[in-house]
Amino acid sequence: GSQALVSFVLQQELRAEFSLVAEEDSKDLRKDGAQEIVERITKLVNYSLTSDGSYNVTLSTEDVLKAIDSGRSEGGSQGQHWVLDPIDGTKGFLRGDQYAIALALLDGGKVVLGVLACPNLPLTSLKDAGQHSPNNEVGCLFFAEVGGGTYMQPLDGSSAVKVQVSAVENPEEASFFESYEAAHSMHDLSSLIAQKLGVKAPPVRIDSQAKYGALSRGDGAIYLRFPHKGYREKIWDHAAGCIVVTEAGGVVTDAAGQPLDFSKGKHLDVDTGIIVTNQKLMPLLLNAVKESLKEKAPSS
């Protein structure tokens, strides 16, 4: 439903050929026995369109399936491609915790625009509120354009504020984020890196690209992601988050210190993992990552 809506709105607004690289397709929805769920999704999509009021239209189930399938582009280094993760952090979504709707625009293989909607992220810093805001003030939209900085806006539509990554220079004072699910990242490697840096605070474990949003406004200073061997990162899991952090003054690289390359199609081929922090901490962090990887490597 989320993918159908984003795809439909992009088509309405752009009124031209557009390329969308998105995570979902309609294959399972076209199987026998899927009729009921397709109808539920169509109803929800139409409800969202009606309640927003921008488009006076009712979509059929076939319109919805087609809108989902317009996300089949492969991306690449030529031209412009929209990149969408309709719900990033599915397990967080199901748990009632953090998830994000992540949309980015690639131009010539470079991310030039990113929007992250984080419906369950507290408006105040996670450092103060934890993952659940005391007075239930949640719902943030982060957006960034190349060269224009990063802004955060409450999802109720009130005014946006410019955000900046943490200015922390002493690693002992830095807190860090990692994936909630141990299956998504090697937590033992992260804790070895934290130990080397002298980080005192326990890691904040949250799902999805909400981590990039929280880091862009300074809730924490470091985000480490080291997937298990054999896992290939997808561009929709990082494109929007990457520009949201870099435009807020942060740095996003792989474990070898190389910038992420979004020009190769649907996958990101990164060396070992992804590390995100501010410019002051990056050299120290890279060093700690390299030392920790060396220690963890099986001796030949």
C-alpha cells in the first residue's frame, strides 16, 4: 500500500516517464487466494488519498497493482531514479517500534535528495525520551537536498527546523546506534569497536533508517552496521538516510573509509559494513574498525 501510494503520487506530480527502484512487487498479490488482501490494500490506499484530499481519484485494484509494479527499475549510473523502501524496518513496524518510509532521488548515480518519514520516532531526542516519548509526541519527517542542509518537520505539518549531527569530539562521550535485530548486524564486532574507542554508553538499538534520522539531529554520534557474511546491502536501505546524515554535517562510508556507491543498480557493494559519524570522530572510528576487524579475522 505504501509503495502504491508513493508511486501513484510521483506519477501524478511528475507527469512524465520516471524510474522507480523499489523493494516490493505485486507477484504474491496476483496469486490465487490473494484477492482479499488486495482489496484491503486498495481500500487503504483510497482511504489515504481521500483523507489527504490532493487527488480526486479512486484507484481500482488493478491500478494499485500497476502502481506497485512501476517500482521495477534497476537504477544505475545514467539519468534519474527514485529509490523507495515503502516500509523499512518491518519487524520494528510489527512490534510498534521504529520504522521508516524512505525515498531518495539518484541523479547520475549520486543521491541528490532524500526524505525519511519516521512515524514512531519521538520529536525530542532519544537521549531524553528513549524510544517512546513520554507524552506521545512522535512522528518526524527528515528531508535533505544536496547542498541545502537537512531539516526535520513533525508529521503533523508544523514548521521544519534545520538539524545538525552531534559535535562530540571525545569518543568516550559518544553514544552509538546499531540494528535492533542481531541477525541484521554483528553486535559483538560493534561492542569491540566501542571498547577500543572507550565509549561508555550502551548502544541504542533501533530498527530501520530511523537511525540515520536520529543521528542527523544529534541523538547519538555513531552508527555501525556490519551484516553477516554473504549479505548484500540494497540501495533503498541507505540512500535516503545517507543524504539526510551527510547534509546534516555527517560522514557515511564503508568499513574501508570509501563513500557508498549508489550507481551500480539495486545493490551496494560495500567493504565489510557501513559506518556513520561526524567528521571529527571519523578518523578515530575508522581506525578502531580496522583494528577490530583485524582482531576478529580468523588467523590464516
